[in-house]
Amino acid sequence: MKRIAAFLATLLMLLGVFAPAAATPVQAKSTKNIKVTYVLKKNKKQIAKKTLTLKKNTTVSKGLKKAWKVTDKDGFITKIDGHKQNTKKKIYWTFTVNKKQVNVSADKKKLHNKDKVEFKLSKYNG
């Protein structure tokens, strides 16, 4: 009888040790995705807004292409959803992440959870 009790006690301890490990992959899986909000503006007027669920470390460009039809050249966005830049008039697509200007192309900038990406089509006065 003592052997059976010892066996059951050992079995319960082992189950207690491995039970939390079984829950770990579910928690890890939920951290593989991030939510990112994209806003498109033409001059100062908002023309579109979408919140996307993306994989962790997705680039700005990949998320944008998931939401809209996009044309780019060398990682720089030239057209989004039919709205294209006009180099002769110096009208370009620029973007910020969390209201901060980004100094790399959209295909290089990695996103994080709850980032807000704003693309703006406007005249460059530089």
C-alpha cells in the first residue's frame, strides 16, 4: 500500500511539473503576433485607416501590402491604393511610426506591437 501511495504521489508531482510546460506554447504563440494601425493621408486629410494583426518583426512595407495594393521602387513606396506620387510636382509618400520620422525605407523598418504607421502623400518643400 505504501508503494502505491508513493507511486501516486510521484505521479502527481510529475504532472504538476509538466502541466505548466504544456501551457507555455500557447502563451508563446500569442506573442508572435502584433497589432499595428496604418493611416493614409493625402495632404492633411485622412483617406484610409486599418488596424492589422501581423507577425512579430514584420516590416512597414509588408504590413502596408497586406492592407492595400502598393507599388514600390527600391523599398520606397510610390503608390498606395491608386494614389501615386508625382516627382515633377515634388509630391511624395512619406511615413512616420508613432509620429516619429523614419530615416530608412519601408522595407527595412521593423514594427512592434501597438505601433501607429502614418503614410502621407504631400508636397516636399525641402
